[in-house]
Amino acid sequence: MTRPGECPPEPAIHDAAARIPDFFIVGHPKCGTTALYEMLRGHPQIYMPDLKEPQFFAEEMRAGGVDYPGELPQTLPEYLALFAPAGPGQHAGEASPSYLRSRTAAQRIAELRPDARIVAILREPASFLRSLHLQFVQGVIETEFDFATALALEGERREGRAIPAHSYWPQALLYSEHVRYVEQLSRYRDLFGDERMLVLIYDDFRADNERTVRDVLRFLEVDDAVAIAPAEANPTVSARSPALHELVHLFAVGRGPASRSLKAVLKALTPDDMRRMALRALRSRVIYTEPPPPEEGLMRELRKRYRDEVVALSEYLGRDLVRLWGYEESR
């Protein structure tokens, strides 16, 4: 097992039995990465594992501890085993949105697959952070339901204070760290070059996701004429009640003696699929609702805060994102 800050060991298996991914969707979250993953894996020339986010190359960014809701590969053989089912004529890939924010993932990917193709998706900063906050609340990574308050807590959280008690991924709550687009892209461009990078803009994907996916297919050098069904994944929602939301989460992860005992009884009496369906139904019908409209004053403040980043990104990509994202007056 690698330790945080260490590179994964060089693969001892470079024979035909070891399938190394050809491409990586590196992020950001809440920018269409899940929808892109679902659409790509429907292509007959592409193989992507059922585990959407292996996070293998961003170990320092992984959600840690026993509360993480899923099993992640811990060793290189475990990671490569995810791609073993890929056929000889398929391009293998994965999607881990934490790779773009990670300071080490680009180098680690390059060490294993120096000719990899990299796909990144970026979104207007203010709407991106608001959607990210709602997603973190939904996943009980964040327990502060008020967006402005959550942003204001970043200074304390950098010092290890005001960390949510049940959060399994507190380092993700440093919201400003997510909006360093040029720095993040540069780590990949320096290693893979322009020709092996495709940077997508969320607005384009939302406006015509089929066309955007066909751009990706051409970038990956697979047949772009194959019929692709549009996908809508990971819709943004808001929780109705913080207390009820946390109670359901504690039961789901089996925290505490009473919760663990009840979960064990239900596990013994009901099939896994039935329990998961019941939990999804409870969350969708009782816990979650449509999010309220964004607070315009806060959104204007965020646009002012991140205007320089948008200007730099526009120059970096050669595209006027200042106008596209409405940052002309954000001074």
C-alpha cells in the first residue's frame, strides 16, 4: 500500500494480462463528469469499470476513514484489476474528479501511463461552488447547510477547527482550493502536452451533451458515429431537514451501537437490493427537495472574488470565458 505523498510502485506486470487505462476524466465534480462517464461507457469501443471513482492516483485527496461509502483499490494490482475485463479492441478509462484538484495525481498517472489522454471539465466558479456545497451536504461531507457560512468557515478549517463531526472528507471543505483552474490544468499540460488534453466547458456540455461527447470520442480516436443516449446524472438537490438527513446517514453507515444493531438485523432479514431501494426512496421522497434559488448578493461576491481566475483561464484556453460566464462587470 502506498502512503500519502508517495508515488504508487512501478507496475511489476507490463505483460498482456495487465490492462492500464488509456484515458482519464480528471474532474471537476458537479461539472458533468458522471453524465460523461455514463455516456462513454455505453460505447462499444470503450470500457470503464463500474467503480466510477477509483481515486487511486490521488491518495492524498481520498475520503478517509471507515465511513467512506465504498471500496477503493489500495494497491496497483487491485487498481489494474478494474480494467481486466476490457476487450482487446476497447479503450479503457476511468473518471475520478479528485484528480484535477490533487497535486500529485498528474505525476502519478504520467509515471504509469505517459501517453494517457486527459479530459477535464470546468464550470463557472460561483455556480460550481454552490453546487459542490449542496453535493457535500447531501453526502454529509458538509454539515453547514448555509452556503455563505460554509465558505466563511474555510479559515478556521485550515487550522483544524470547525470540522464537521461526521465528515469523512474534511479536506474537501476548503472550497477555494477547488477554483485554481489554471494551476490545476498546468500540472497536466506540463506532463502530457496540449495534444493529449481536452478541456471541456460545462456550459457546452449542458447545452448539447451529445455533441460534446462526440468531441470526446474523436479525441479518444474511437468511432464518433455510434448512437449515444443522452444522460443526466447527479442532479443537485437540497436536504429538507439537517437533523433527519444526518439521522438517515448515521443509519446508512451504521454509526453507533443502536444503528449498527438495527442495520445488522435488517441486513439479515432483507436483500441488499431491497434495502438500497428503500433508502433511495426515503431520501428522494422525504429527505431531499429542489434547492432554493442562489442568493444573488453572495453569487456577485464570488464572481468578484474569482474574476482574476476566469480572466487567466480565458487567456490559457484562448476562449472568452469572461463574457460567457458574465464576469464583465465583476470588478
